Amino acid sequence: MKAERIEREPRTLVGVHETHRWDELTEFMGRAFGTAATEIGKQGAHPAGPPIAIYHGAPSDVVDVTAGFPVTQPVTPAPGVVIETLPGGPAIEAIHTGPYDTLTETYAELTDWISAQNLDLAPDIWEEYVVGPDTEPDPAKWQTRIVFPLS
């Protein structure tokens, strides 16, 4: 794992915001990405990047999450769909390569690195699913960008 300190530009995300148990996330993500993509298309816009899941606050047994797509065209909220802003500014990011069920290993390495650097984190983090099952059948080749904004 290689962590980098970067500067991010703010981005607009169209997605579905719900709270779920960890074991419900796979079903939620598929439904949320489908709903967000449909609404983006209805409004004549296009995704401006890979699917993203924003985790609001510290995860516990349940997760407060918004899943959807970034857009650059104007989009308005619709029933069941929210518009959120991914914050700009300093952040730490790392790329996890491999199946989603091994993400915890990369998170452990990344949080140890952040702790050693004595960095202050913002409350929300997100994952960008750069390469996933929709484009690559081999889970060993999937890539997930993990982003920790700094406060």
C-alpha cells in the first residue's frame, strides 16, 4: 500500500443515502448505483467518474453511507436521490488492489500510517471503485481508491 497526500477539488455526487448493516452493503450498493445512474440519465447528465461510496462518520455495526456517481452537469434532487458535495482540500489516498473482502487489510495499513503521521482526519471518508466487477471479471485486479480528507 502506498499512501499519498494530495489536494482534491470539490465534486458533486448524485446518490442514494441510507443506513445499513455491513452485511447489507452489497445489495445496497448495487441498488444505489443503479438508481443514481438512472436519475443522472433522466436529467440528461452523465457520470463524471467511477462509482463512489461516502461513509459518514465512524462506522460501527451500522454504516451511514451515500453511494452514487460524480457529475459535472447540473442535476437536481429527486425522490430517493440526494446531491452531496465531496469536499476539496488536503486528503490522504491509497489504492487497494484486490477483492472487496480484503479492503480491511488496506484500511488497517492506511490508518496505522495516518496515525504515525499524526494527521487530523475529517469525519467522512470515501471509496472510489476505479476497476470493479462491471469492467473486470478477476477480483484480484479490482482497484478501489480510499480517500481520507484531512481536517
